[in-house]
Amino acid sequence: MPSSKQWILANKPTDLPTLSGPTPTFKLTSADVPKPSSSQALVKTLMLSNDPAQRTWIVPNADPERLYLPPVQEGSPMSAFALAEVVESGSPNELPVGSLVLCPTNWTEYSVHEIKTLQKIQPIEGLDLGHFLGALGMTAVTAYYGIKEVAGTTKDDTVVVSGAAGATGSMVVQIAKKIIGCKRVIGIAGTDDKCRWVETLGADVCINYKKDSFEQDLIKETEGFVEVYFDNVGGNILDLMLTRMKRHGRIAACADDKQEVISMRLHIRGFIVLDYYHKFSDVIAELTQAWKEGKIVVDESMQTVVEAKFEDIPNVWMKLFEGGNTGKLCTKIVSRRHRVRRGKEKRQVLIIIAATGCLNLWSPINVKSMA
């Protein structure tokens, strides 16, 4: 039975994860990989999606009933989304070797998945496959349904987007301005360079929240108050935005409420992308067409891809908390290709969707740890 390197959660962090010292957050181990059955496929991880939500999966004393995915337990592999290649298939006619998949998996070299959970889509000529982890992936669905359905945004609305230079925020800006046609879109980001980039995506203006004048700048740009706020950050920025909302304003957020929610009759609605998994293909088709028509930007500026060895996966993930990336932060694993390759089948891009109520699909088939 072949083995696979994997990163496990060694110690749950009470603050930011640590990569060294007596109690590092993660530990590199290896595990046996089972042979896929006739209904399964063995895949090799090519790229990993780095997401802030992963941090919530490893906090101490997390209540599973309060999370939308099961928390990672100490001794278990770290969960992630990945772009992977099929290296062995139990049903080659259904899923050929060489196919590419986007899957909920772990920080692992190889993993086994049920083929029935795969949804096929066609590759897009001229588009880097890494965008299926971001601008045309689950991130895009989050942005699309958050701004359109959760916030109920219309063309007559003024919209403020925090975290506007991030993977989700940058798509929200484009969808609000270029697809919905909002009369005004205001971004919030952490550097002047990021703000200028957000403006190239369609924001009418973008404000640097790290400047001393941020509060005054935001008040000036929202002088008439706003109908919609897409909250990616919570905290002090949410506190300030609650004072800039019109009566009956709408906030798409995963954050706490304040007194202004009552006095201004605001509507705050939390949401997760898994609520809309059943419409995934429709959203990607619409956004792909918008890209082909030149309405939205899906290029290298929308992602930050870091090439790294498997041993450096945690180091790249930690870059999320340094604020240096724009768009989606992806890890491209640099390693030798698996020796198993049957034929020269045409590659296909496939997407694994983890459905609410079927969260066991998140984890690959169990492997035996060799830590």
C-alpha cells in the first residue's frame, strides 16, 4: 500500500497558529493510501486553496453544532479545498485517469474520493485552472449569492464592500458594478495599491482602512448613507458601517449585531456557500459568460499563486494573515508527478460539491496514519 505525506493538526492554537516551538500547530506525517474501489478515485493534490475560514476549523473548544463543517481534531489532517489530478480510477469510463478535480480534501499528497460526488465541467480555453479555486469557484458562488440573494442588491443601491481586495470581495465588487449595475460601489482595502486595483475592477472608490483618516474618508464617501454592506471582516469596520446604513439597509455578513440594527431596522443575514451548492453550475456558467463578454475580470491579478514544496504548505497558508495577497491565495505544490498514468485521455475539469447535510463528503476516505 503506497504512502502519502500529510499535515495534521498537532496542537489547536489559542491565537495565531505557530509553525515552530514546543507546541507547533501542525505536524508533517505520512499515511497509507487505500486502493480505490470501483466507485472511487485516487487523486494527487496539485493546488491548495488558502481560506480564512480554515482558521475557524482549528480553534480550541469549537462546538460542532455552531460550525458549518466539522472542526479538525488534533491528530487529524488539516482540511482544505484542492485542485487535484486523478491518478487511479475505479471507473475509468466514468472518470478517466488524468482528469482534474476540485475537491474538499486535506493537506495531503494523495486522497481517495467517491466518484459519484463529482460534477463535470468543461475546461475554458485561455483560463488558468487555478481560477476554479477562486474567481470561478466556490469563492465566486459565495460572492454571487451573498450580494444578489442574501443582500437583495439592485441597480439603485449603493454598496460598500469590506475586504474588497480579497478573493470574495474582489468578485463582489465586480458582480455589484458590472452584473447588477449598482449606481455606486465603495470598496475597503488595506493598502493604497490594493485600493487602486479594486478601482480597476469597477469600484467607484476604494478606501484604505489603515489610514488615520479612514473614518472621515468613509463618512465622506457615504454621505447619503448606503443600502447594502457586504461584510467580510466584522470588528471595528462593521461597527462603523452600522452607522452609515440607511433605514432598512441590508448587510450580508457573518458578524455580531449592534444597537443600530434595532434603531435603523437593519437586516443582517449570515450565509455560507454550501447553502447554494445546488446552483453552483448555473452561477459558474453565468460568470464565465460574463468573463467572455468582457464584463468581469478573471486574470492573474485575481489570484496570488505561490509555488511551494509540500513541506511548506503551512508557511504559505500563514500568508493569509499577513495581508500581502490580492484575490485568491493558492499554493501550487512543486513535486514530481505520480508515476501512474493510463493512456493520454483528454483532461477534464471536475468539481466536487460538499452538500449541506452530507458533510461527511468533506473528508477523503480514511487513511491509516503512520505518524
